[in-house]
Amino acid sequence: MTIPKIAMVLAAGLGTRMQPITKTIPKPLVKVRNKALIDHALDRLVEVGVIKVVINLHYMAESVRNHLKDRKDLEIVFSVENERLETGGGVLKALDLLGSLPFFVVNSDSLWLNGPTPALGRLASEQFFDDLDGILLLHSTVDAYGYEGIGDFIAEPNGALARRPERQVSPWLFTGIQILHPRIFENGPNGCFSLNLLYDKAIANGKLSGIIHDGEWFHIGTPPALEEAEFYLNQRYAGRKHR
């Protein structure tokens, strides 16, 4: 599979767990190392050759739009949501803007460091069979910064995924970084819904795969998690350029 040239960045969330910071700015504009989270994500996409990004907007939409108005390194198209559509509904609404080929979907608050090779390039280099509907980037549940959950998936050596058993901790969490084929939305729900509904259907049909991230990943979900990320990155990259 070639690296997708089109991506969607999910930026319509309310960021309630990040309050009080998000009472005055939307979460995608929260800064880590003096750079907005959404710019960290966009820089990673540009790094692997993405030329067009669709960004969904809802909460403080104009703030995000104004922040990005001077960015010239890729085409940015906005999909404005008058009502909350969640992750699945947001991508479905923008599907006509994303084309007929597989595309990246990245949470605007996903913050990660590359391993030996760019994570997005690794994701795209995995064999994307004709009948596979999605590939998710996973990360170790116990080694994620700022993450206090119990994981999301069990992954087989061949990449096949299963959901975390109830009341158990699973080894891998979903990073919010993925490649989806438009057909994953066929015969799916409409309106407001989570991408998790499509993942479950794809898993049942053997059409969802995952790879393990070989760098660091940060869960920027709360002010303390933001402080942890800032501290770690400032210590690691003191006097060095952020990879």
C-alpha cells in the first residue's frame, strides 16, 4: 500500500476533561512545547507526504479555523458540525471530501514520538489487503504517558485484533491514529456514533488489523497529563530539535 495523501484530523470534541484550560480555548489548540496539539499532528502528516487534510470542527470552531489560516504546507478543508457527531459520525459526514482510497484518521490531541521510522509510514507500509477495512496504531497500555485506562485490544502476531475481555487489562491501547478504507462505513449507522461500532463490525468480519507503535505516545487528556508530557519532552529534548 502506498502512503495515503489525504487525512482527516478529528478536532470537534469538547475537551471537558481538560477543563479549566478548555473553557477558553479548544483542546486542539492546547500547547505542548509551545506548539498546539493540532500542529503536532499536522506536522506528522506533512512529514509522510500528506497533501490534503479534512478537519472537523464544532466547539470553538472559529478559533481552530483562525489558528490554521496561515498554514500553507498542505490543503486544509473544514467540515463544520452544527451538532456533535462523535468520531464515526464526523468522518462519515466528511466522507465525500476524503475520496475513494484509504485515508489517515488522526485525533487532533494525539501526540507521539516516532521510533526508528515515522509511525505513519510504518502504518501505511503494512500490507493492506483488498478486503481489509482498517489498520490501527496501538501502543503498550502500561508504557503510555498520562494514560490511566486498562487498554483496548488484544493483538495476534499477524495483526488480527480482539477486544479487551471484560474486567481485564489488555496489553494494547488504541492511539487515535489509523488508516481507514471508505468501505468500512458501508451499511453502517448514521448521525452521531463512535468509530468503535465500525471497529467491532470489522473485527467480527476479520477486516481490522493493528500494528504496535515503536516510539512514545502521550495521552493528553487532563491538565496533569499535559504537565507530565511537557516535563518529559522538555527533559528529553532540552537543547535538541523535537523529532
